[in-house]
Amino acid sequence: MFCNLHGIRFLLICTANICRSPTAAGLLALRARSARAPIEILSFGLLPGGREAPPQVVEAAATFGVDLSRHRSAQLSIEELSKADVAVTMTRQHLRELVIELPDIWPRIFTLPELVRRAEIVGPRLTAHSIPEWIECVHQGRRKEDMIGALPADDVIDPYGGPDAGYRRMAATLSNLVDRLSVLVWPDPPAAGLAR
């Protein structure tokens, strides 16, 4: 859990909260600190919590400056999800399950690759826009039916149980996605002007 308690609530979600979501949350927290952004970043899993991150995850995350040595997994509740300004899953399956549980979350929930792809089309957040307002622009034109079925490009592969190289690939993939997202959420210099 990475907190700055007076800002936007940003959730990162995966299956067990021991590999992908804590790594992504740590990476995003580093970018938010660099931008001095008031944002609360939390990570959760769909499974019961209390587990440590595997050593391979701790090592892979450390390569990118994220310390997960004391991480313990946490299970997502519908209450936590309902309070999110932005919810980001690692797969379409996660997204579909959560939209079924809480239909109102649909305009604010994306897979991480989908969010980055759509955000790059919309362009950087303008200084006049809050993150929720910018997310509304990113969401425009989405249809729930587009999330049916598999699309590997929308998923971050779970390395759990696989070779060490898979954990390193996961961390590198997440670092790339978070970097691309961060320069859009917190552009430097900030974008100005009218909404695109």
C-alpha cells in the first residue's frame, strides 16, 4: 500500500496481489512522488490476502526501484472498489468480474494496457482537468461488449509459477506501461489549453 491521503484513489488489481498489482502500484507510486502528486495508490487481489510477494517478484521489482520485501497481499472488497477514482486491472477477466460485481465502476475501470492505449490517443491531461475528468475523456466511446473474450494485448501476463525470466519480463512490461501512463497523467511541462 502506498498512500498520500488527500488525493485521487487509484487501485491496481490482479489475482492474488503478490506479483503484478503490487509491482505496478510501487512503480506508479514512484512516478507520483516524482510529480509531487496527491494520489492514494493501493493494490489488491481477488483472492484472500496475507501472502508475501515471491522472491522472484521482490528481485524483479527492486530492479526498477520498488521495494516489495514487506508486502503482504490484500483482498479487494466491493467497498474499496466503489471508492476508487480509477481502478486498473491486469486482465480483461479481472475487469469483467469486477464490473459484474459493481456495474457503476465501468466508466472508471480499465486493464492497464487498455488504459495506456486509450490515454495515448486522448493525449496528456490538461492542467484545467482533474484526473477523474481526464479519465472521463479516456472512457468515451468504450463499450462493455468490447471486453468480452480474450485479447492478449489487453492483459499483463501472470508470471507466477513460471521461470525467473517471466518475472523480469512482467516488471519490465509494467515499468513501460506505468511510464507511458505517468507522462500523460502528470505531463511535464503540464499540458494547457482546451480538452481534446
